[in-house]
Amino acid sequence: MMTEADLDALRECVADSERVLTNPQVVQRLSRDFYWYSPILKKLLDDKIADAVVQPVSTEEIVRILARCYERKIPVTARGAGTGNYGQAIPLHGGVVLDLARMDAIERITEDGVAVCGPGVRLGVLENTARETGWELRCYPSTIAKASVGGFLGGGSGGIGSVTHGGLRDFGTVRAIEVVTMEAQPRVMLHEGEAVHEVLHAWGTNGIITKIWLALTPAKQWAQCVVAFPTFAEAFDFSEAIATGADWNKRLVTTFEWPIPSAFTPIKNVVRDGMALIFFLIDAGQLDSLQAAAKHAGGEITLAAPYDGLKTQPLLSDYTWNHTTLWAIKQDSALTYLQCGFSSTEARKQFKALKDKFGDEILFHIEFMKSADGTVVPGAIPVVRFTTEERLNGMIDTCRAIGVSVANPHNNNVEGGGRYRSDNVQLLAKYKYDPRGLLNPGKMITFQPQPEAEPVTAAE
Ligand SMILES: Cc1cc2nc3c(=O)[nH]c(=O)nc-3n(C[C@H](O)[C@H](O)[C@H](O)COP(=O)(O)OP(=O)(O)OC[C@H]3O[C@@H](n4cnc5c(N)ncnc54)[C@H](O)[C@@H]3O)c2cc1C
């Protein structure tokens, strides 16, 4: 529990002491994210709350805040927009939530398409700004309107665009990250090239991101298209052909087994009762060819329309990636999800094995994405009916036994999720940059705190 003296010390770190928030309702709201997607995490995290929220506006303020927190052994949990799904931004041991939303300046977009910006910049704002100069994001989560760039790097993985550009960690998309360390004298360090992997998807456990260099891609004119097929098997075949076909320029290929689309109530007009659906963002110049190919394969086009940026209605991406799960939970609160990777060659056999064993307890929602080796694979965020933790774990075990990888989203630590690196770079970085284990404590469970550790000096 923080004391009044702790709070006063924090107030001295910021130019305006009003940016140290202690109102219980505000602190509770800013201590939350979308952890409740998981019935397991909901039980575990419902009562976790920070003592205070601090809203820095500059790297200098962050350096001062971290120095004070180090000295007083106060935990610090970074927060972007709080849209993470695994309770990443929920403080397990009280202390400070560091709300980075005010560090939202886009410094510049370079001529060769690199956005240089603060961590609090909303991805939607960055996408719109980039498009004004002929660029766009390579990949973004379906929460683009709210989510921050810093939070995407800290806790996200990929999304719309990943079918062509891979995940956030692939293909040099994150060029460089500036990070403040948690030491007696916090250092401002630049991670470039391979060194970005120390910090990417580390849930703010080994440094506070203060500036980002994010590679963009030339903007395209896109179109939206929805195709319905009588069966999931037919929809999967067609979507796979487009997703893996090198000649198709696409930003999104999402396939839903029925009855998942029955939850998409605001866009009933594109849904067909009992049919599987595919959502595409496709090069506008290829829309006619896509429709012809879909009809030829036995599909019914239920939407074919220009895409005019994030204001387009309906905005198909609002129903894809982990938004699909949100619509499903709205329809039936007993539903939750998994995050899976099916085999590019054995997926059909894997679907059958899971259906034979679990029937409609698992409903397929496929998100095609490019892996680091360049192959496009059927990633998936299946909707799953939750009964017990044992049953859910049994389903995960079955997936893994038949070669379907699972990044378990019902976990509240970096190691248990999907993007922990087997070379341990995130953990090793924590030893270097947060020796006392004060950054988002409890989220990197293999870390052993070193309370008496001497600060690493700048000369090292
Ligand atoms: C409906 C829905 C759909 C989603 N779809 C996707 C999707 O398509 N793809 C995807 O990848 N994710 C998805 N997510 C998860 C989440 O929205 C994204 O990962 C998003 O980018 C997180 O950004 P945020 O600003 O909300 O981060 P937060 O939730 O605030 O933070 C995420 C993590 O990053 C850390 N962090 C935040 N800022 C910093 C910083 N400056 N320095 C260090 N660490 C920091 C936090 O401590 C936390 O551990 C979805 C979530 C929901 C609820």
C-alpha cells in the first residue's frame, strides 16, 4: 500500500500534480483491461487494483517517476489503452499504473515510410495520418480505434494486414524502440534491429517504451467483400486459395464457421442463415475478379463495396480478430476463445479431429497470416464453450497433440502466452533493466527478483 509520502514524491515528478490520480473509481477503471474475456482470468484478476495512476507527458517525467519508484520499491505497471486480453495491464501488486495515453505525439513520418511516435498514439490516428502521406500500417489489431502503439508493441501480436506483412515482430516492422529502464538512475536506451525483441511483447516487464520507429507500407485502395458458402469446408477452401495466392493483394482474409456470424447483429444483411462467411479486405482493382472467382466456387457475394478508411460502414474489421470473440460473448456469456495455429498442410484433418471430439464446443474462426518464413498459414481464434477449466485445458492438450499450436490466452504471464521467445531475451532484458522486478511484477514468472542488486551503470 502506498503512503501519502509516496504520493507526494510522485507529485514532485510531474509538472502538474493533478496528473497523479487517486480517485478510487478512476484508479479502478485504469487498472482494468479486457481480461474478462477469459472466465479463468476473470476470477483471478477481478479484485486487482493500483494505488494510484500517474500520467506522464514526457520521457523526462518518466525517468523521474521510475527513479522515485525504484528508490521506494513501488511497482509500476504501464498502460496504453487497456484493451489487452490477458490482464497484461492489470497491476497484481498495487503501486502505480503509468498511463501513457498523453504521450501521443506523432513526431514525423519519414520519406521512406517509418513513423516516429510516442507510445500513447492511437493506432487509428497513426493509420489516418500515414495515409495522408501515401503510407499505411503494415498490421494492426481490430481495436485500432482505441489501442495505442506502445500497448500494441507491449502486448499485441498482429491483426489486419498480417496476411501479407506477418506479425508485428516479423520482417523488421518495429525498427527501433526507446525504453526507460527501472534502476536507481533510469537510463533512456535505444533498442534497434534485433534488440527490439528484448522489449516486444514483454508486457512492460522490462522497460517503459517512450518512442517508437514503426515501418509502414505504401497505402493501397482497398475494397471490402463478404462471401457466404453453404459449408465451412467450402469457405475454408476458397479463403485459403485467396490467402495463399501470391497474385491476390489482401489485407484481411477471415473465415467463420456458422453459427459465429449469427452474433453479428448490426450487419445481419451480410449474414446468411446457416452459412459460413468469409470477410475480405482486397485490392480495389481485384474486387471484380474476386467476386467472379467466389461465384465460380459456389459462393454468394453478400457485400462488395469500396473501403474508405476506418469510418467505412459497415467496417468488416470490427467483426474479425478478437472482435469476433467479443460479439460471441455478447450473444452468449458462456463462450470464450483460444488462439491457435493450424497446419498449412494438415488443417482439414485437424478440423475434423477437433469436431469429432468436441462438436460445437469449438467453432472455427480462421485468420490467415504470414509467418516469419513467408508461408501464409491458417491462424485461428476459435470460439469455445466454457464449462470447466479442466475441460478447456483438455481441449488445449488435444490441439497440441494433433499439431495445432495454442497460445493460451487464459494465462496471466508472458511465458505462458504465445509470444514468449525461446531464447529468453525478454527475461534476460528484465535482469538488465529491472533488477528489482518492479515493472509489472508477477507477469514474468521465471524472473527471480534481486532486491539488493546494484544498479547497472551506464558504462556497462
Ligand atoms: C475486441 C478486441 C480485439 C482485439 N484484437 C486484437 C488483434 O487483432 N491483434 C492483437 O494483437 N491484439 C488484439 N487485441 C488485444 C489488444 O487490443 C491489442 O494488443 C492492443 O494493441 C493493445 O493496446 P493497448 O494500448 O490497449 O495496450 P494495453 O492493454 O494498455 O497494454 C498492453 C500491454 O503492453 C504494456 N504496455 C503498454 N504501454 C506500454 C509502454 N509504453 N511501455 C511498455 N509496456 C507497455 C502493458 O503493461 C500491457 O502489458 C484485441 C483486444 C480486444 C478487446
